[in-house]
Amino acid sequence: MLESVAGHIDAAAVPIHTVADLTWPEAGERAAAGTILAVPIGATEQHGPHLPLSTDTDVAAELCARLAARRSDVLVAPAIPYGASGEHAGFPGTLSIGQAALELLIVELCRSATDTFDRILLVNWHGGNLEPLRRAETLLHSESRDVRVYVPRYQGDLHAGRAETAVQLALAPDKVRVERAEAGDVRPLPELLPLLRASGVRAISANGVLGDPAGANAAEGAALLDRLTTDLLDRTRLWWPAASPERTGT
């Protein structure tokens, strides 16, 4: 017989927000109650000389965690830390699986997930993932699977600039090399997009930054995370209204 070292703690009173922490019977019970499975979609790619390679995954995972903390009918799946990051080739540490592999991964993962959960929410932070995610979403819809892609939208620099630096300072300041932060190419997206598609980030920004992180701070990042959380809650309500009152706070 197994005994818990935390025997005086009522485990049932501690809410579990992540599917990986459940047993299979518990997962079945949650699924039967109409649980939404939220899957963070990130990347492992360069974010300038000052932000960690995990930045996209960190933010996607945080948004899913905040959603689950507010909606009791949401469970968070393990984050997908690899994406379509070919535009960041040439920077050490970038690990890209490409668009075709990401699309296939999402399709097969969601086919498997919908054996248990009726509703799947894909929360993406990396822009390079968008096209394969949309293709996967279209295919899954054609198979009558309820899968939705959420893409946060905010005003700010394109990549590793002030907005992402501020968010990472709010999430994990110890992971930010503040002393190495520096501006990169600050031209607007319409001007940069053709160059990015043709040659990738390395050709237009030697340090990998598209924007300027100057002035970023944790308070600004926390405020942006709050706005994104509100938007994610609003969007999710439109897709799947909550069966019970939402919790307050994040």
C-alpha cells in the first residue's frame, strides 16, 4: 500500500490545472464533465542576446495557466516547445521542426486528444507557427473535431523588443540578461516582411532583435499579460461559454 508523506493534506481540495498531473481515471472524469484541453504552442528559438530561447513557450504556457486558474473547466496540456522557426536559422540554439512537421504534429496530437476531450484550445505565441496551425485547424474541422487556435494580438515590437522583454521580466526576471539588451532592426512589419520571407532574421538583424527593448519593465509586462488574459477569456467565452462562474484573479 502506498502512503503519502503529505497525508494530512486533502488532495481533493487542491485544484489540478494540468492534465499531466492526473491519473487516467481522473482525466476521464474531467473529460466527461466537459473539460477544455488548452495546449500551449511555443518555440525554441533565439530572442536576441538578452532573452531565453524558451520565451515563446514560456508566454504560451503562462496564458494557458492563467486561463485554467480562471475557468474550472480548463486543463492545460504539456507545452509544445518546438515550432516552425526557420526564419531564425543561423542563430545558435534555435531548434525548428518546420511547418510540415508542426502541422502533422498538431493534427495527430488533436486527433488523439479528441479521443478524450471534446474541445481543444491551441494557444500560440510564435508567429511562424500560424500558417501550419491554421492548416491543421482547417483539416481537423473537416473531421468534425472542435479545435480552436488562439493567437494573442498586441501593439509592440515584432520580436525580442520592448513587449516581449517586459513580459519575460514579469514572468521570470532571472532569465533576462538585462545588461545585454540592445536594439535591433526597428523598421515596421510591412517593410520587414518581404525581407524576412526572403532571407530570414539573420540577414536583417545581426543580434536577432526586431525592435528595441529599451524601457521594458516588469510592471509593463504584467499589465500586458493581464490584457492578454482578459482577451483570451473573452475569446474562449465566445467559443465555449463557461458552465460555472469563473474564478476571480489570475
